[in-house]
Amino acid sequence: MKTYLQSIKSYPLSIQEVLIQEAPHTKIRVAPSELDYLTKGIVDFGFENLGLSEKEFKIVMFGFSQHGVGLTGFDDLKVRADGTFWGGY
């Protein structure tokens, strides 16, 4: 399975940047039972509200767009920009 970042590589860089910026607004298709409420509509993960520097924000966004970011309280579980979870369940 391709990551979100791999799937948008064919677009011009300016388009890739916009798509990465908007990646936290995603549709979760399948989630662990404890997070099933996330499958009800579009989810806004709100990474822009974390108070990160521009460099830190880009690191989080590229991680989210590639292999996913971890969730507090869920060992080894990550969520990715394509709306999938992996590991830990």
C-alpha cells in the first residue's frame, strides 16, 4: 500500500504542499473500537493548533503523510493521512 505522500508525488510541488497542508482533514475508514467515533465524518486533527515552529510542523505533517503519527494512550498505534490506522490493534 502506498503512503499518502507516495501517492501525491506525481503532482507539481506546489500542489503537493497544499495537499500535505490539508492532510489533517481526512476521512477515517476503519478504526479500533475505542476510536470508532472518528469514522462518522471528516476528521480535523488540528495539528496547526499545537503551537509548533514551522520546522516542527513540517516534521509532523511529513510523518503523518508517510508512516503516521502515534496516538497518546494507544501503544504502537499510528494514524496516517490516508485515513488508516496501523500497528497495535
